[in-house]
Amino acid sequence: MKRRSSSRLYQKNVWQRYAILGLFLGLLLLCHVGRAQDRLVVQVISQDPDAAKLWLRLQPKLSAQDSLGLRQDLRNWLSRLQEEGYLAAAIDSVHRRNDSLKVYVYSGRPYTWASLRNGNVGEGLLEKVGFREKLYSNTPFRPAEFAQLQQALLREAENSGYPYASVQIDSLRLYQDSLSGVLRVVRGALMLIDSVQIMGTSRMQLRTLYRYTQLAPGQPFSQQRIEAAMRALRQLPFVRITREPEVLFAKNQARVYFFLDEKKANQFDGIVGFLPDPESSSSRLLITGEVNLQVRNLRGSGKQIGLHWRKVERNSQLLDVEYRHPHFFNSPFEVAGLFHLYKQDTSFLNLRPRLEIAYPLSTTSRVTFFAEVLSSQLLSPEALRQRRSDSSAIDANFTSYGLSYAWGSLDDLFFPRRGAQVYFQGAVGNKRVQRNARVEASYYDTLQLKTSQLSLAARLERYWPISKNGVLLTRLRSEILVNQRLYLNELFRLGGLTSLRGFDDYFFYASSYAVSTLEYRQYTGQDSYVFLLYDQGYLRRDLKSEKNVQWASGVGGGISFSTGAGVFQLVYSVGRTSLETFSLQRGKIHFGITGRF
């Protein structure tokens, strides 16, 4: 009995396996039949000899399972044929039987331009759009190319005060397969800007708005000017664009409405610390701290005031002060005064006053003429006594005159997600070594007291949106100082959160440098993101007693987000040089809150 039951069980399992195998083969056969039905045998029937060739060259992808899709594919093929100048092309009928398709096509001959002459269009306008009558003489007719000509003419007319212009072909004639006509532009009424209005909570004065946007009552309406004005407003830190502008046309006048809200752009933050003085035997305290003040829209006029003070060591401190006055005496010029002070312990003191006059080339670019004086003074008596053997620092004045160019297209000045910034600067002047009364006069006999000096600077920055909330920042900063003999107290100072992260502030001295930055930001909100960073620096020092090249790298990450008190930022980074590798023990942590009002 046991043998029979096992035998029956074995036969049952065999039949189940055969059934599953048969079902699998049946599914494969059905899939194969379905694919075979997808393949249509198409036969093109036409009295035109070129119809079959055109079908092969512009062969559409025909769907056999969907009749609506099949008709749409045929219509798309016909549209492509007409775009190549076969204006009379048509599909007379379509017959389908099982997997065979017969298409009855009429293609005709391609049309050509016999001539397209200028009617009333000005030569200046024709030159802007690139129109030449010889380009439309015995040439193939392409509807898409003519549509581009129409759009170009309408765009130029729209930017010249005629937003209701239209383009027409007058005296159109058709002879066999050739077209001829006369090109005319019906301009319509001339629209002049009546006024520009601010809708929203922005406190910007109207005259300030006119100057920033370069719009003024009485100008011909221009859509291009409106778009340029929007780009200029996006570069302002104290306004927020809430929606696209609107234009109201009435009685040959255009009234432009910008929707702007006030944006918290003024900045104030600071910290004061009291530490035990390590160089004092008594209980005296050492005061350290940092203060930042930035007012960017004083009383709605666009004037700016800035102050930055920092003291982190006993005898070292930094001070930057600036004032910017746009549209000085109702002119297009911006006048700015800047002052920089840097004191390095008891070694030297650098003072740099600067005067700038900027002129806007467009709403997003400007050129600046400036004059500045860099005065460096030695403070340490020990350094003065070592003047004869040590040439690392000296008293000197560098008076220079220069030119700079700036251009920007960021979509947001504080939290950009796309756009770029470009800055170039060049200055040339004379450096004069100052005699110090506490140094022997014979020391200066071997020095050239007056020399020419050149300084160059560049900054390139681009934000790349690579996902919905991901942004990649690429930046390159570079400066170079060229002189026959440079001294330590004249060199650029690098290191820290604003230049080369992963190192102490002002850790490096360099006569020329280039720092590239790669930073990925993942936004978690409108003004909050986490980021990873990589800085790579090339530092060169050319002194009489020291010439070297150094490579430095910094990697790290951080977070930035808005709070009720301001924008909080935390950055952790570590640095590496040719002498030291990455080490978490030397990591730098920077954090702070930037309050805006």
C-alpha cells in the first residue's frame, strides 16, 4: 500500500510540472504573438516619386495597438513634412487590415521663396533681426524660419514702445511652387511709460527704484527693460519679489507695477569676551570680541553703512568701515568711502583708506574707478633693531589707482540657488619706502626707495542647481602682488571662515594665491541648508629672504538655518598642508548667529 501511494504521488507531481511548463510556454507564445502584431507592414502609395523617399527619411514610429496613437503619429509625420516646405502635402486615406497598413500620400513639390521684399521696416530694425532680401531669393521655404523672423521683429518692436505690433506679408503671390511677397510691420500705438509703482511693504523710495531699474516716466515701453529691471531687483538685498510685474496699458500709456516686500537685510551681531590676560601677573582681564553692523537701505534711499571690528588676541585687531552713496547728487554714479585697519600684535600696523566711484553699465554690471593708499608702519622696537639683518617687514606707502568690473545674476543675494558672479580688479601705483628715525640712515642706502607696484584680483562664482533642492557652488578667488621687493607686512593674509577653511584666521602670508571652492548645499527650507565643502589653495610667497610655494586643502561641512534671532551657522572643517596631514585634533569649529532687521 505504501508503494502504490508513493507512485501515485510521484505521477501527480510530474503532471503538475508539465502543466506549469505548458502554461509558461503558452505565455511566451502569447507575448511573441503580441510583439508580432506590433510590427506593421506599411505600404506607401502615391503618384509622387518623392513620397516613398520622404516616408523613409522621416519614418514615424507607428503604434499598431492604438488606433488613436497611429493617427497621431501620421499627423506628426505630415507636420514634419510641411515644416520642410511641402505645404500641399496631405494623407488622403489610410487602410488597415490585420498587420498591414496602406497609406495613400500626396507630397507635392517643396515651395521656395521667389522673393521677400522689404515694405516699411526700417533698416536698423532689419539689421538687428538679420534680415537680407537675398536670403529669401530662390531659397527653400521653411515655415519655422519665417516664424523666427516674425518673432524677432515683434520682439524688437515690443522693446521699442510698440507692444501691439504685428507682422504681415503684403501682396502675397503664389506661382507654381514659388512664393513672393512684401514684408510689413504694423506698429500700432506708441506706448510710453507713465509711472512705476511699488505694490507691497517695501520702503524703497520711487526715485531710488527708478535709478536701480533704469526706468523713468516718458520712456518708450520695453519688455526687455522690464526683464532687466527684475534682474536688478533680484540683486538688491533689501527687497523681496513676491510675484511677476504687471503692466497696465491705457491711452497710449503704460503703468508698471512691481510687487516688492521689505526684506530684513540690515545686519547686526557681535560678541564680547573677557579672558584672563596670560601676559599679566595681576588679575587684569583681556577684552576680545567681534562686532558686525551693516545697514543696506538707509531711510529707503539705498545708502549703505558698514562696520566690522574684531579682536581675538591681546594686541591684534581688525577694523573695516564703509559708506556707500548711490546716485550721488542725482547722478548715475555711486560714491563710496572705505577704511581698513589691521594691527598685528606689536609687529606692524596697516592702514588702507579707499575712495570709489562706480558707474552702472547695465542693471546687473558696473565698472568702478578707485584710489587707495596702503600705509604700513613697524611697531616693534625689536623689529626696528633687527632692520639691518631682517628684511621681512618695513615702513612703506603704496599709492595706487585702479579699475574694477563686477557682474552678477544671482536669483537671491543671501540664499542663491542659481546664477553667477564675476569680479575683476587691477591697480597700479608707486611704493615708497619710508625712512624711520629709529633706524640708522645707512640701512636705506642699499634699498630702492621708490618702485612701481601692480596688483590684480579676480573672483568667479557660479551656483548650479543639480536637483530640486540641491545646489553646487563653484568658486575661484585669486590675487597677485608684483613688485621688485616685497615685505611680509605687505602680503595678503589668508585662512579662516572667509578664505581658506580648516585653518586659523590669517594663518598664511602670500604674495599671490588662488583658492578654489567646491561646495554642495542641500536645502531643507527656503533659507536653511546643510552643506559639504572642499577648499584647495595655492599659496606663493616671494620675499628676498624667502621664496616658497605651498598647497593647502580644507574639507568639512556644516548647517545654516534661520531662527527667531537670526541666521545660525555652524561649520566644522579640517586643513592639510604639505607638512601636515588631515587631523581631527586640529579641526576648526566656527558658529554664530547673524541677526537681521
